Amino acid sequence: MLYSLHVKNLALIKEQEIEFSKGLNILTGETGAGKSVVIGSVNLALGGKADAGLIRTGEEYALVELVFGLENDSQRKLLEAMDIPVEEDGTVVIQRKLMQGRSVSKVCGESVSARQLKDISNILINIHGQNDHQELLHKQKHLDILDDYCMDKLGDLPDKLKENLQKMKELQNSLDETNIDEASRIREQELLEFEVNEISEAAPLVGEDEKLESAYHKMVNSRKISEAAYTAYAMTGSGESEESASDIVGRAVRELSTVVSYDAELSDLLSQLSDVENLLTDFNHSLSAYIKDLEFDDEEFKETEDRLNIINHLKDKYGGTIEKVLAELSDKQARLDALSDLDAHRAKLMKDLEEQKKTVLDLCRKISVIRKKASKELGEKLKSALIDLNFLDVKFEIAVNSDEENITARGYDDVEFMISTNPGEALRPLEKIASGGELSRIMLALKTVVADKDDISTLIFDEIDAGISGKTAWKVSQKLGELSRDHQIICITHLPQIAAMADTHFMIEKGLSDGRTVTNIYSLSEDDSTKELSRLLGGEEITEATIQNALDMKKMALESKG
């Protein structure tokens, strides 16, 4: 659940902290008081679009911080799989700092990307904005809702379908490529034969280019290398120079040897100097062998240069590395074999394509069977939830129509919500008859039905009451109360029927601080909550009648919650 929201220097909010409770958290306030800023700040913290214009005038930055508490092991495992360092007590702190031109997001002190932040938010919270119910007018959303509902039963079938559909498309493309005339086939075949022969005759080996580059570089610079090596040998080798290092060290060894018997301490020094003499001798032997290896003739140099030119030509022409050159050889040989016997190749492709299409259709059928069964189950649950929301004579079905000629990565089903809200009227597509108020209730019904199937414990509703009033508003209030038994609900509303159901009631209002407008948010006591209900019921003037009406409404809400 969401423990708290801390906002600083955002829009009209100077600094506010809201501590939410379990159950139903209601936020009310005058129009324009800043209710949307609260939901906006939550969205901002969870990766919403950042606008520097949101920073409070005169401040360098804005800050939003959300503190969540994990409610189940599933959430913890999902976050740990994303390498998010969850606290031992299950606390997750999400912080976003907004500055001019940039923003920084952190989760439990670790910087995260916008993509990671979105994935994390999908695990912890579900936000229903003011216009989200409009998505129900798009049929694509209906398919998403149904698939989300039966996700467990679908398992890995959607992934298998995508994989096999891609294979089918690749086979179809390969088959299409065989539709060439004879002249084109001969031209392509001759080019492939030349390229295959060019690579095969060169027979490049992986790593050969690096060895050739090293050898060529050594040969080109052999004179400089030889001069330096000979000079070093002359300076260190015995007999090459009267003042060579070997001769000098040798004489030093002999000198110490004549006096070592007089002082035992000289023994260790003589031993060290003897080691130096031996190291110089070994070095000179190695350097002498290296100098002999530097000797090569012009023919060897030319062979190395010519081979390097051939390898570099192949790399430039076929991919930049020998590995890619050899991969090109394999692909071109396969294509050449196909062109050499085009009819047989084409027949094999057609057979493979037919088998692959059967596999794809079989996966589509399995997915469709699951969807159709789930559509009946979900349809009945939604109908029941809609009746609870004052759709008294509603008929609701989820139509799943299959078309084997129209296969996509989602299958071959077309899903559409069908509804009738009046007796005697036939079922029609949702987009044809649903009003704004009906759409918001249908969305609430959906949230209620699917809430038990996911592990998200916190739901936010921004004016779910749009377009409703009276008895319908009370039904919506009861449904929110029902949903809040097992979930934390945060709801912005302007309807007293919904506000009366609050377990915790917050007030949002504008005020003045140091001559500037600020938005304040605070929790209401039981008496203050009653007064706010009275305001919602009767406007600015609070009378004994509106107060009594508010008390009655609270009593009804309490009875409804049982």
C-alpha cells in the first residue's frame, strides 16, 4: 500500500505530506483547489511527463516522494528480479527530483531509468485518471482487458504465437524471393558463384588478420627494430664492447670474490650480483635469438603483404570481420544451392510454410478457446458488477469473433464489449451507446472484477464519479466501499455519497502564505468530515438540515460497510 506522499515546490504546493491509511481514502475540495495536482504528483513520481513549468515559481527544483509497503511476496519477488534493493521491512521509497532541463528518479536510493520506473509502478499501484474510461471506446482495449483477465490460463501461448508467426513470415518472404524470372535467376546465380569462389579460394581463418597485421607491422619496421636490438645487445652483451654491462658486472663479481672471505656480510651482496650477471646472460641469449628471427627476405614480405591485402578486401566487401565474411559465405552458398535447384527449393519452402501455418493456427485456436471461455466468465461477473452500480436492466456480453484469414501477433480473434442498458434493446457495441457516466461505472466494474486477480494493493481513482448523481452515486460509493475491504483506495470526488464512505477523509484547499497562493492538504476529523459533507450537499451555507443530512449519509455508509 501507499504509506505517504511528500510533495515540495510543485505547482501551488510549497511542501505537503499526506499519510494514507488502509481502506478508502477520500480527497475533496473546491473546484480549482488543486485536487488534480495530488494525482499529478503521484504520476510524476512514477515516471510521468516532466515539465519544468511545474516547479514552484522562484524555486530551483521540485520533489515528489512516495513511500510504499509491500503487501505480498509476489511484489517482492518481482522487484528483486529487477535488482531493486527492497528494505527488509518491505518499504519501497520512490523519489523524483525535477530541475530545469532534467529530472532524477531513484528507488530505495538507487537511480533508475524511466522504463524501470514504469515497470515498478505497474507492480505497486494502479491509477485510473479522469479520461481513462474513454479507452473503453477502443476495441483494442477490450482485447487487452480480456487477455489480462485470463493471463494465467494463456501462459506462454502468446509468446509461442509471436515466435512461430515470425518464422511463418520469414518462410513466406523466402518463398516470395523465389518468384524471379530465368534471366534474373541466372544473373544472381553467376554473381553468387563468383562471390562464393572468391571467399572459398581465399579460405580466411578466424584470427588470421590479426596475426598478419602484427607480422606486417614488424616487417615494415624491421630496420628500426634491428638497429635498436643490435645497440642494446652491444651495450649488454659480453665481448661486443669493452664497457658492456656484462663485462662490467663480471668484473665486479670477480672483485668481490677476492674479498668475500674477509667479511661474511659480503656473501649476500655477491650472491645478488651473481644473480644480476646470470639475468644479463639469459637476456643476451634471448635478445640474440630475437635478432636472428628478424632476418627475412623480400619474398616473405611480399607474401605477407599480398595475403593481408586479400583478407582486408574480403572484410571491406563482406562485413568488416572474418567471422562475418565466413557467415556471408554460408548464406551465399545456401542461396546458391537453392537457385541451382529452384523447383526443389521452392517445393520445400511451400511444405515448410504449410506446416508452420498449421502450428500458428493451432496456437491461435488454443488461445481463442481460452478467450471464449474467459469471455463468458468475465461477462457474467461484469454484468453482476454493473447491476450493483445501478444498471438495473443491463445485458452485457464479450463477443469473441475468430477469422483465420486475419492472423496477427495477438491471434485471430476480434474482441468487442457488447451492451444493452434498456429493456427490449438489442446488444450493441459499447462505443455506440455508452455515455460518459456509464463508461466511468463500467470502468469501476472492471476494476472491481479484476482486482482480485492481480497483486496490486493500491488503486487510485480520479473523479470516477464523472457524470453520475443520486442513487447511482450511492451505488458507486457502495462498490468503492466493497473494493476497499481488500485494497487501499485513494479517490478524488465531488459527490457527498462517495465522500460519506471514507475511512480517511482529506481536504484540499487554497490559502495564502507570505502573500502567495498555496495548496494545503490535511486530514479531517469526524466533525470536520461531517461539515465538508454538508458543504458538498448544500453549498457554502451549512445549516442544521445539511448537517443532519450528512450525519444520516455517514450512518448509511457505515451500515453499508457492515
